[in-house]
Amino acid sequence: MGRVPSPQSPVPHLSLLDIHVLGSPILRQETKPVDRMTDELRRLTDAMFETMHAAKGIGLAAPQVGRSERIAVIDIEDNPIVIVNPEIVVTDGLAKGEEGCLSIPEIFGDVDRATRITVRALNRDGQAFELEATDLLARCLLHEIDHLHGKLFIDYLSFLKRRAALGKWESMKKDFPQNIRKLPPNEIAGRHGEEAL
Ligand code: K1U
Ligand code: ZN
């Protein structure tokens, strides 16, 4: 869980979390709604942001770090967002776009998603808010909300594309014992892919 600074890891990281990859049962389970945001859950969201930035992602959902709470974080262009118990209240439009997943590294696929959505959720402090989103932010919100309901982007691929993706994954999954992805020191970077100091 925690990472001790070392010569190989010169930037002190408070809490990089292990990432669960395809095959880990928690990725297919329904999450539990959060009753109340506690200090522990706030620390979890901080650690999720840190892990997501280290992995060069734009979103991360609790099941991806082995947690069953209905929480996800997103950060696109320096706009960090915490969503707790999110609900999609409006969707509009449809567009195909490429998606990846920190839980299925190096596999990408085109997914049809709504282009304009409104999401209702609680924030890091447990306060209700509504967020209108378009394009990549909408796509990322939908991808993360899917994670909170046990769904993965590969579920939307055609039979042939899914089979190809799973075939590639078969040859890669040996690199993730116990279905866990540990971020190696040379993958640790600052926000948006800046190299570590
Ligand atoms: O939830 C995750 O696994 C994170 C995922 C979010 C996401 C990416 C792309 C479209 C929708 C949702 C990632 O951050 S994958 C890595 C990434 O940064 C990326 C990949 C493809 C396009 C844009 C970004
Ligand atoms: Zn994902």
C-alpha cells in the first residue's frame, strides 16, 4: 500500500494504491452507496488521485483500488472532481471515442457514449452537486460510473474486437500476479505525465 521513498523513487508518495486488473472479482461487483463521507474516505480519495496521476490516467474508481464504496475521482486538465453515489440524470447525443482502462493496461477500444450528460453526486465533503459535462469529461464520467456498477469498457466492444482484446490480455495477464498492478518507480510521474524529479 504505502511507498517508502528510496533512491529509485525520489519523490515521496504518500499512498500509491495497488490497481486491480481484469480478473480481479471486485471489478465485477456492484459498489455500496456511501452513507457519510468520513476522514478515512477523504484520505481514500486523496490516495486515488495520487494513484491515478502516477498511472497517467484521467479517472479512477474505488473498485480499481480494491474498495467497494461508490466513489470515483476524475482529473482532466487540472479539474479534479470527486463523485460519490453518482447518478446520471440526463444524457444526450452519441459519439464513438477511444477508451483505455487502468485496470486493462495497453488495451484500447472505441465505445459509443453520450456526448452530453448531467450527473448528480456528493462531493468530497458529502455535499450534493450537479455536474453538466460534454465530450471527454462526459465519457470519463460514464466510464467511471460503469466501474461503480461492475461494468468495463470491453463489455461494449463487438464480439470480434472483444475477443481480440481478451486474446491480447491473455498474453499480458501473467505480468500481474494476483490480478494486481503495482506501479513501478519509473512509471511514477507528476500530474499529466510530467516526469518525476
Ligand atoms: O477508469 C480508468 O480506468 C481510467 C481511464 C479513464 C478513461 C480513459 C479514456 C476514456 C474514458 C475513460 C484512463 O484514464 S485510461 C488512460 C488515459 O489517460 C486515456 C486513455 C485513452 C484516452 C484518453 C485518456
Ligand atoms: Zn477503467
